[in-house]
Amino acid sequence: MPIGVVPKPNSDKLRLVTDHSAGKFSLNSMIGKPAPDEKVQLDNIQDLGHNLLRVRRFLPNIELDIFKSDVAEAYRLMPMHPLWQIKQVVSIGRRRMWIVAMCLEDVAQKIFDDTFSWEYRDNTVWYHPYNRMIPRKQCQLLRLWDELGIPHRSEKQIFGSPLPVIGFDVDPNAMTVSISDERRNALVAGIKDFVGPGIYRQRRPLRHFQSLAGWIQWSFNVFPLLRPGLSLLYHKIRGKQQPHALVEVSVALRNELLWLADHVERSHGVLMLRSLAWAYDSADLIIYTDASFLGMGFWIPQLQLAFQSRLPTVAGTIFFWECLTVVSAIHWAASNSHVPTPLRLLIYCDNSNTVDLFSSMHAQPQYNPLLCSAVNVLIPSGIDHRVAHIPGKLNGMADAVSRRDRRRALQLCPDLTILDFSPPRDALGDAVNYLSGICHQLEPFFPNVRNAQRSKLVTQTLAGCSRLRGTAPDRKTLLTRLQLTHAIHSIPVTSPDLDDLLFVTLIATAFHGLLRLGELVVHDNPRQRDDRAITERQSVCVLANGFRFLLPTSKTDRVFNGAEIIITGSAMDDDPLAPFLRYLHSRDHQFPFHPHLWLRASGKPPTRTWFMCRLQTIFPADITGHSMCAGGATALAEDGVPLDYIQLLGHWTSDMFCIYIRKNPSLLCSLLFCSRDNPS
């Protein structure tokens, strides 16, 4: 069993780390799956939020505090089964030691070493062992622990507002739960590391799937609408038991996880607790929906307006059409010109399965594109939605509209206006992903089904559908010279902080050198780092009007041939030379013998998460690591630099670079003017 230590956050102490899942005969592999009645559902942020909402309903203006209590050395107090103790083998180097723990009971019980709750701010009492005032509820808990002989320490009993609870900052007075930028960016980096590059098929152990699922599930305390991002992952690991068995990361799963990571990266990371529960009579807009085998329809009573549509030419069930109608109503509410975008949207539907799907935000893979399409609209618009059930006999108007029964609809509402609508295309799913899933199911019975998938007829049909029905990809925003100048001048020239100097230097170097972020920083996961790819200090040479260094490898350099990067200074405000010289002087003063060029104040190389956290303090979320390289290429084109020079400087392959040129109007326009003025 591997054992190690890591530093505790906000403390000078160390935390013991043991991997109970390591090895073929790990401890966790010998634990049987508990029966449903043996599982215990722990309280989470949602439960705390509902408790705070009940308090606010009766006392809206009272000040509250959150308190958190923790048992000291809980792991040593945990009772263990006698047979479990003989499995405690700890390896230290080549030596193996058998650790025998004291057994408090014959059968291990479920023990929780910490708890959190709320209390009125002024409701405090004196707790003598700590010689300080603490919340009354917290004091009662500590006295119970004293009675039971459970040890605890003063520094682990905290209270206040806001207060960190299971990794989130809870503010009971602002009624918000937030996640820090560092944790949010670490989650995004973990997801992208898991899916890997898109050009290779990935296979990972089952326990890596389970670990990522737990990490993402934890984030749903703040991102509850992103639950569709785990649909395919859970579908992949359902029924699998061997923790080290390899599971394929399919194209569909990769796209779904990247969809989730993109939303997490763009979000502000704050959950408003008041959105967890609200009365239906407080809705800003109410829509009734229904579907039949003749069509789909929804209507808005307060506008006396209805919409109808024929069924799309794709296979589907009545359940699918009901869900698609609800998604269409959400899209209309977020983009209509009749009423302002509602803050609270209530949708009535007479299909209970549809209500359950939108209440849980969890669906089978074939229905998951419906939820993803709804989330793509709900998050940017800020709509808080509810889907409620209504008996079919009370949903007559929506039923008449869905059946295209105009006479019955006008009898129910004589002033009704009926218009046509088209359901959102992204809610109908991706034909390629569906086809890949079908082949996966058929392959055990038809081994050559993959050959049929790659046939000319199938590939050309899909290509034609993509051309007719496809949508443009969503690219990140380019970094402009003006934004680069703003970043450089956001740090004072006399700043002694090496982290500030490093951050500004990396932005300017990546912009003017057309470098990707991964070529300047190291991977967040130490296991994924390659020391051969780190730029060395001895390769730097300061020139008369610039500097150069050796880049050991790049995205297109698989054999570590290396490339010499030369960056010249300029008289403009975005000059990269001045920040580099200031950083180099400070770095050499603090770490004169360190071999690496890029170093933080801690002496460690910068990671992607560290850089992205700093970047998002200055720029919006659509400015990412690729924005600097792309922005630098655009700036060169605007200066009239020929196409082949830009391609050479950016280390692009010819095909990918031509696609990049075509999709960038600003760059294309500059190149056209350059070609006109300099014919060859």
C-alpha cells in the first residue's frame, strides 16, 4: 500500500496519504459492494442550502454564521474489523511492515469526523476548555464529544461568514456558494488531462474513471446544471468491477467531458442558494408544452401565443418528442422578442418521465443531447427553470396545438395566435456519435461492422449531412495588442514579486513568439511532466535588441529536435524585451543556480492552473491559453508579414494553418491586402 505525505492547505502540517486502491490485491478491492440499506447519504452543500432557505423564509434579514467542527486524529479512533488489520501492509522502500492497529469493536461502524451547520450570529456561549465564545450549536456538539471522550482541538472548530465547507466558500448572508478560481481551473485541467489529445484513442483504468466521476460530482454542488456531463461516463463504467481494467475513452465521451469542462471554465463559479427553491406562483413566465405523433406544441397563456412544429425526420419516441418540446420552449424563452428574458421560468408538461428528467438533470446517453442543449441556453441567459407535471385533461390547449387542431385551440382561446417553430438542432444529437455507439453494440455480433462504418457511402453521407446541417465551431477570443499592453502595464515596473514578473513575461513571450501555453508552463499533474521539455536558463542569450532561447520541443516536434526562439524588442507599448529583462534579473538574483528558465517565487516551474488563474484576473473567460499564440499570428498578418513566415514562426502544419487562415476574417483580410501590395 503506497504511503506518503502532502502539505495541508493553510497550515504548516502534513497530511498522510495512503492509496487503498493500488495493486491487484488492494484493500478496496476486497471490500464488498454494500447493500442499498447499508449506504449512508452524507449532508452536502445542497442540504445546507435548503436549511438556510428555510431560515430566510421566516427571518430574511437576520445575520447568520456557518460553523464547522472536526474531530482530532479521527483516523486513529476509527474502529476496524480484526480481519481487516492483517491486510495493513505498508511498503517503505524494499521493506514491508505490518501495521497492527488497536481494534475498538468487532464490527466497524460508520464514523464521520466532521460536521457543519448554521447559527444566529449573536447566539454565542462561553466554552471553557477553549476560553472563547463560540456558536451555541457548536458548543452543544463539543460538549457531547467531551461526554463521549472524543478528542478535538481548538484550531479545528471554526465559524464565521463566509466559511469554507468541503472545498466551497459558503456565505449565509449573501446566500451564495462559490468555488475558487484555483479549484475550478484544476478541475478543468484534470478533465482535459483525462480525455487526452483527440488524435489518439485513449484507454484508462476503471479507477481513473471513478476518481474523475467523484471529482466532477463534487463540483455539482456549485454547478448543478452540468450533471449531463457525466451521462456517458457513468454509462461506460456501469457494471464494471475490476479497478485496473482498461476502459476506452470514446469520441462521444471525450466531447461530453470537454463540453462540461468548457462550461466550468467559462462560469463565474457562484451558486445563488435562492435558486434552489422557489414557489411556482413567483414564476416570471409560464409555458405549457405537449407532444403527439402529429407534432409538437407549446403555448404561453399570458401572451395568448402558441407555437407548433412537425416532428423532425429522425427516429424518436413520444418521450423524446415531449422532452424536445420542453427544450424548444426553453430556447424560445431565452431568445424571444415578446417578453423580457425571465429570471424564473415554469414549464408544465403532462409526461411524468419528462418532468423527472429535467428535475434530476440526468438522462440516458440517447436523451442526453436534449439536456445539453437546454443547459447551453440556461447558463448564459441566467434563467432558473422548473418543469412541473400537469394532468393531461388540464393541458388541453397544448394538446390541441401539438395535434395541429386549430379549431379546438381557437375554441379554448379565441384570441390565440399560432406560429411555427423549429426545434434546436443541437438537441437532436450527433449522428457520428450515435453511429459509433451503434457499432460498439453490434461489434460482438458483426465483427466487420467498423469496415461498414468507414465505407465510402457512410463517410460521404455523414460529410454531406455535416455540410448541410453543421454549425461553426466555437473558438476562443484572440488576444489583441491593446489587451497585451494592458496586461504588461497592470504590473508596476518596480514590482519585486517574481510571480508578477513571470506572468507578464510569459504573456509577452507567447504573443510575440507565437508559442503555445503548454510550451512555456508544465503540466498540472507531476506524473505527466517531461523534464526534457523544460526550457533551460543556459540557453538564453540577450541580444542588442531582443533575446533568444532554445525551446526543447513543441507540439509538432515529437523527437525533441528543439527550435531557437528569437524575439525582438520594439518601441511600442507591448514591447516584450523590457519585461523579460526585469524578470531575468530578478530570477537570477533569487535562483542563480537553478537550471530552469521559468520559475515562480517558490522555486517551482509555473503550471497551467497557476497561469490561468492569473490570466482570468485580468481578462474574461473567453481569453485562454491559445489566445496569445493566435493573437500574435493575427498581429503579424496585420503588419503585413507573409503567410509562409507566419506558418514557420508558429510551427503549424500546412493543412491546419490554412484552415486557421480561412476561419479568421481579420487575418485573411490582412493577407489579402499584403498579397495585393507585394505580388509575387
